[in-house]
Amino acid sequence: YVGRLEPTKPLITGQRVLDMIFPIALGGKAAVPGGFGSGKTVLLQTLTKWARTKLNIYVGCGERGNEMADALHSFLRLKDPESGRPLYEKAVFIANTSNMPVAARETSVFLGVTIGEYFRDMGYDVLMVADSTSRWAEAMREISARLEEMPGEEGFPAYLGSRLAEFYERSGRVKCLGRPEREGSLTIIGAVSPPGADFSEPVTQNTLRYIGTFIALDVALANRRHFPAVNWLLSYSLYVEALTKWWSKEFPKWKEMRDEALSVLQREAELMEIVRLVGPDALPDQDKLLLDVARMIREDFLQQNAFHPIDCYCPPEKTVRMMDVILRFYRLSREALNKGVPLERIRSLPIRVRIAKMKEVPYDEFPKVYKELINELERSFNELMRSGE
């Protein structure tokens, strides 16, 4: 390529928690670590299905054969929401399942990256997901032991970090060689399967050195059936500042809404310590309201059903408007509380049920529903405040 470009455009994934809270840049690097049963495979398959790219490469590296078969079967039935064409036309599958030779695992990962670079050089945006890099590292450890090399931490070879770097650093957004002038990108997302969900183990820690977005999956959230089980207190994205300009063109308040939602969730985590000690009734009304809104953000926005015909893919326009409705509800509720309206009356507003059902509204109907919700919010709170006075 002629030169590397700064990551200034987001990878639109259709997953609200990623697009709104922890964005990934086109040409960026991300890792999805999580314990057994936390939903890594479903999240990576969902990204492969719905990400707004020209080509998606799915590398099954040491995972179960029936998961690969299930992914292949679902791709044959689904259509791309952007073009309306069958999804399998933009997908590449590379299978190296757990019953295949361990020596081939390194090949499967680097083959996926090489195919990604080939299409990137044509000027396409390519997404490659590897499920999972931990199995690749375990194969590396086994081969290293057979070669009688000096082991590093936990028996992994001493060159584990440099091998991971070789893999992740092949991502990027570039200006391609030749004519016509064009730009291409290769985005890499790798799953990590730390034993016992212990993020301090070598593969997770070495991966952290090279990635820009860390999507930590939480077994406790998965046990509560909160999917995708992304822990909003552990996860982070280093691309937020770089992508704010792109988001602000269409959605000027994207950054403010993201920060406000995160601060509500962080304040909820602090208050939960008090709630566990003395119970929720001991809190003042403002804090009770914050806990209610945090639950709305968690259950009505962050939770997303990968198998629901409408909720599986949420375009950015719908994502931002959904968050806008919830935060407007919060601001109007605080104002009403300050004017003496009892919290119980705010909790009993029928619009809360409509807010909870926003995620099931089809995208083409959502602009109309959004206007109705905003008008109903204004009307409901004006009536509440008049009766409070």
C-alpha cells in the first residue's frame, strides 16, 4: 500500500452496545475475552453477519465443529440488510475445528488475515474475526513444548507476544497501490477464552498491548441472561475521540449521550454497594430514579437478542434515537422530582412500557414512533408537573 491512514470511520456493527458505547474503527483491532458460556461465539457470528463491510471472514480456530456448521447454515438463509443480497455472497469461512490437527491452527489464522489483505488491496472494507486466539496460543504452546523450546509464563512460548503482534498489526486502513485511487481497510476482532474467566492470564494480557477496543464479556451477566454480556465497567474503546467527528456529522450529541449513559451506569454500580447493605428504600428519590434509568439503559438498550428477526440488527440511526428517548425521560423525571412530583407517579407512567418495546419496532417505522415518543414524553411530564403544582 501507499500509506496507512488514521482510523476515523467507525465499523457499524448493528450492536447497540458497540456502536454507541464501545465503538470499533474501520481498520481497528478489538478483542472479545470471556469465560465459558459468556457468548463469545454468538457475538462474533453476529458481527460477521451484520457488520457494514464488503467482505466478512470468519476463522473457526479450534472451536466446536457444530458451531461452524450452525454458522454456515444460518448464512445460507439470511440477507444483508444493506444490499438485500444473500449473506453468504460476502462471507469467507475458514474451518480449523477442535478435532483437526493443532499444527494447522496457526495457518488458519494467518490465512484469514492474508485473504483479508487481498480484498483490502482491492479497496474494500473487510472484517476478520478469529474464534478463538486462545486455541491458537494453546497450539503454539504444544508445538513449542515438542520442539523443547524454553517456556515462558504458564508454559506459553516466550515469543507469544510477538506472534500476537504479527497478527493484530496486519489490520489497518490504507491508501492502496495502483489506479484508480482507493482506500481499503482490514478490521481484526479476536476472541480470547481465558480459563476460568481469569483476564490476568498471558494470552489476554499480551492481547491488551495491541488492541484499541476491549470488549469484556462477563459470566455473571450471561448467567442473568443479559446478552450480549458486555461488562460496561471493564470494557473500553480507544477510538472514541477519533470517531467523534464522524458521528457528530449526523448525530451531533452522540458523544454527550454516550458519556451520560456511561456515567449513569457507573453511578449505579456505586449505589448498588449501598443497596446491598441497607436496601433500596434508604436511598433518596433522585438516587432511586437513577437506578430505574440505569435498569432501562441495561434492559431496554444494551440487551439485544441475536436471534430476534428485528432486534438482531440495529442501524446507527435507531441506536442513537433509542438512547435519546431514555436520556430525555431521565432529564424530565429529574425536573419533575425537583418540582415535587412523587417518584411513584413517574414510575407509573404508561410511556415506560412503550420505551421498553422500542427495540422491537421495525427500522422503517421507527422515525414515526420516535416522534410520537418525544411528544408523549413532553405531554406526560407537563401534565405531571401541572398536577404537582
